[in-house]
Amino acid sequence: MLFAQGTKLAIYCISFARIGKTRWVDYFLTMDKKISLDLAQQHYYLQIPSVSQQPLFSSVFAYDALLHSLEQHPDVELYGYCLFPHALHLLVLSHKAPSTWLEAWLMSYNQWHQETSGGSGYLFDDEHIHQVLIQPRYLCKALRHIHYLPVKSRLCSSPEQFLYSSYQDYIGTQDTGVDTKPLLAELSPHYGQRLRRFHDFMAVSNMEADSNFNVGNHDYYLALADNHYLTQARATYQAQYKPILESEHLQTWQRCIQILSQHHNLPSEYWLGIQRHHSLPDAHFILAWMFVKVAKGPLYVASKQLGIDEATLKLKINSVKLHHPNAYLRYIAQSWNTTTA
């Protein structure tokens, strides 16, 4: 339906094997540790790798299914994409904060993949998903970066030769649910000149370093934007933030404390970092890990409750897995799931 030439999938898979899987693993693992912004009505460049280089698509029809599910999603407008066997690159307008829909959407596709392919396990590497906020002025360059990924990976010599990207949507040879109008209008206000302007714009790759798009140009946030834009975006979002939602997050925070206190027989002072226990000195970071990673609470709430800046706390949360056995962390996660079921 969407990829009539999909029989070339095997050729691309062979090409990926030729350049080596480690290249894509290194690509995601070497990204700087920055804070992801989770704001509504913003554009994002989403980079979603698979777990251990598992193939994300069992057939040509799987590409169609994933794009169709994104097209039908009410909270997202798709502006561009490039789909590799082991990674997704998406440029989207997120009407709601990505945390409210992204995981559920990936789970839905994962379930579809299991039902149609007979596979098992979770496909996506949540730990290395990056959502880079893109200021509107950089959207066209972000799209060009995405379209040039196959060229830089030596899978083709020009963007239009790669089947599984939105390039064909922009030149009108396919329709995979991409909203091409906003970026084409950005390239040219005259409707009749947009296609030619798009070809001219895509004829040359970006002069900027790839890192500007992969992790953004900001020192602390995953964002390709200037400081003034980020300040306005965060202020607007916080002004619209409903107190009832904040209250729900605080209830979740207290629930995490209660569960940990019950299962470890430690009072809340230890989990809040007010006191230190000799056998569990990082209890407050375990609480933050449970709240953010298991209960899916926002990082800023944990940061505010513990009195630790978000950048430091994020690093501490990521280090929890290095200091505690997986079986112990699974036990905590299971305790939450059992209690909240």
C-alpha cells in the first residue's frame, strides 16, 4: 500500500549488517546525558532504538502498520521520519507532553508485532530514547538531517533513493500520513514553487554538526533552540499546568514512599534523604528511580521533593542500576505494579 517497492527491505537489512550493528549502538550510547523536556504543543525529534539491535519490522507491512498507527494518533502530527530496521527517527508536533502518549504508542505497536510475527519481549530500548525539542526555525534543517541519515550510513547516495523515509511524501510520490504543508510553507510561501524549493533545499546536506540535531545545542537540555525560546516555552507550559495534575503526582510520590517503607521496614526519613541508613545510603535515589522509571512520574517533581537539581538527579537515577541487582529492582517494580493494579 505505502511502500510498493518494499521488496528491497532485505537489501537494506544486508546493508545494515555490512556496516555493523555496533555503529548504531555506539550512536545512541555516546549521546550526552541531558535533560529531556516534556512540554505540550512542541516539536520533537524522536530517536528510538531497538533493544540489542532487534529488528523492529517483521515484514514490509509492519512499516505501514507503524506509520498508520501514528497517523491515527490524536496527540501527534507527523512531520517527517526515517525508519531503519533497528531504529526510528521521527519529527513530530506533540499536542500533549510526549510522556503522556509515547510509551503507550510504542507498547501498542509492540503488541501488534508480537501478534503478527509470533515474537516475544519488548522491542524498544527505553533507556536510550531521545526526544530533542526543536524550535520551529530549525524544523526544516531537522527534516533534512533525518532524510540524510541513510546517505551518511552509506545505504544510498541521495535521500530520494531510500524507501523508508518521508522524502517521498514531500515530493508527492507516496502518502504515509505525513503533514507536509507546514514545512513546505516554511520553505516557500508560494504554493507553486514549494516542490522546487524542497528539491533545492534537500540537494545539500546540513552544514551544522550532527550533534546539534542528535542531542541539541543547549548545555543542559535536549533541545535545538535558543534560551529565549526555551524560557518562553517552559513558562507557557507551566502557566497552563493544572494544579490537580500536580496533586496527582504528589499522591504518586507518597504512594512510592509508602510501598518502599512497607517492604523495607524503613521510615520515610531514610527515603527522603533526611537520614542515611548504613545498608542503604542511596535510599532517596531508589525512591526517585521508582517514581520516575516505574511509576512514570515527572523528574521535576522528584527533584523538587528531594531538593536536588534535575541534571544531578537524573544521573543518580541512571546509576541506580549500576549499584543494585536487577532482581532487587524488579522486586520494587513488581511491588508497585501489584499495589496499584
